[in-house]
Amino acid sequence: MKVLITGDSHTGPLKSGQNLLISKGEWPQQIDLTIRPLGNAKFFPTPFFVDKGEYAEIRNLEYRKRLKRLPLPEIEDSDTIYGLSGPLHTSRVLRNSAWSNFVPSQFALNEAPVSNALLHQTILDDCQYLLKLIDIIVRARKKLFVIEPPRPFKHNKSLKVIRPEVFSYVDGYYRDFIRQELKLRNIPIISVSPDCYDESGFMLGCYRSPKEHDMHHGNAQFGELMMKKILEFLI
């Protein structure tokens, strides 16, 4: 079975998790899984590809260094299953300091209230091209699943200016909204286990990146947990 996982920088911990499983002799030989990230997720809200009907031609120069098209050409592709990290990546919206002055209406005290309609549009503006990419891969009749990244960590510096309850709510709202979009497309999701976050919706610190200034990536142990879930899905 051939599997290609691509997408954003959250593929890094997945690769570390895969390496851990290989080092322990726990990687199944029948799963030929390759991780080839596109790169930094900052370009996902932009038209980083052109719809060519049966495939997306990657036009963003940074992404194109890694992959020129999705799905892969048939000669390379065969029956490859695709995993995508990115549609449930909330950081671009979440870390905007505007959430200190504009909050979902039920949280408004002295801040300006934000309606659900505006929140919907903000999320769609952020994720529209990833959803279009998914539509192309589905149109090409390829199997596809989406991998959820970690929820926010409490050491995130954005929490110095954004109320934790607002931060957690917007993250959850984004994920729930995109989950519904993926459900409409019958796209399976490899979800983060509830055991990985606390009662307020924040990730447990034991899964944070060891890099001091990294606010939102998981570590190798988190990657290992997620890779085990991916293997359970594939086998």
C-alpha cells in the first residue's frame, strides 16, 4: 500500500513519529508511507494552485519545489492514498491579535461582538483553497484522509492578549466548521485523541514541541500517537 502525506509543517512531527515507530521495529512492512510537505501554511489562504480538471498544478514557488501537482501523475501515482495536513490548522485565524478587541458575541464584555456569519466567512476565506484542492483530489477519484494538528497549547504567546476562553472557542469553532465541510465530502479525519488535551480544550504540555519558541507544533511523541492512528485507519 502506497501512502503520500503532504500539507503544512505539522507533517514534521508525523515524520518524527514515523521514525520512532521504525526505530522500535513497529512499522508494518506493507505500508509504504512517504511524507512530502508542501511547506509553511501561510500560503494556504492564497490561490497556490491552478485547477487543471483532474489535478491541481501547484503554482506557489515554495510549494512547487516539493510537489508540482496533486494528485501525482498516474505513472508515479498508481493507487496512492493521500493524507493531507492543513484544513484543520487554525493558527492563521487564531493568532490574530484582533481577537483581543473583537470576540464571538457570547463572550463580548467591552469588546465588539462578532456574529457567527462573520466567523463563518473568516474561516472560509482562510480554508477555501484547501477545500478546493480536496475537491480536485476527490474528482480525480483518489482516496484521501485529513490529519488533525494539535489543539492550542497554553504556552502560546497569543494568550497574553487574547482571553483563553475566546482563544479555545475560536479554535474549536473553526475545527467543527471544517469538519462539517469534510463530512459533506465524505473525507475521513484522523483526529487528535481527547486524552491529549485538558478540560478547557488546550493540549497537554507533554506533547509540545521541545523548541522554546514553537507555539503550536507537537513533539515526536505526539507524532507517534497520530501515526499509530493513521496506521489503524489504513490497515
